[in-house]
Amino acid sequence: MQIEIRKKGPETAILISFDTNTESFKSPYERNKFFSELHGRKQIVINQSGRYVYHRPGLMDEIPHIDVDRSVFIVAMEHMKRMEEFFHDWQKNVMFKTFPVLLSREEAEELKEEE
């Protein structure tokens, strides 16, 4: 059976799966830094004037994606180079794999709507 990919049919994207090697991080701070750079983080500042909550953005705030599981997500092909660069910077601590996937038109639109 041969699958034909057409412009109006399914679109190809990349599924990324990663796994952290907890023991290879120098400290819990370094592991948290990885996740903060990827997903962003919430910062709470409390002072005499009140309590302020800020969201510090991560890479996934900038790149449209579809979450599949905690460490699995799908991105459009056009963002793959940026994802590879990010994971390359963490290669001593994080193993990642990529798989091409076919998306329905609706799923592909979901990636474009988030842009």
C-alpha cells in the first residue's frame, strides 16, 4: 500500500519524544532550568505591596505545538531546526527522538492557529 501526500490531504509534522537522565544533571536547579527553558515557569513575587504572579515564557510558548503526553509533543516541520538546536544544548542530560507523523487538516490547522 502506498500513501500519497497531497497539498489538501494530510500534512507531515514531527513528533518529538524526550527523556531526561536525572542522574546526569549537576543539581535539581539544572534540571529545573531545562524544564523552565522548554515550558516556561511561573514566578511569584511577594513584597509589601502585594503578591504578583508572572509567567516567564519558554520555548514551547513561542512554538505552536500539540501536546501528546508529558514529554511528547508535535511541532510543524518548519520549527524542527529550532527544536533540534534546543535539545542539542542539553544532549548530555536529555535524550530525544523524532518521528514524522501525518496530521489531518484539522490537526495541522491547530498548529497554525497557535502561531
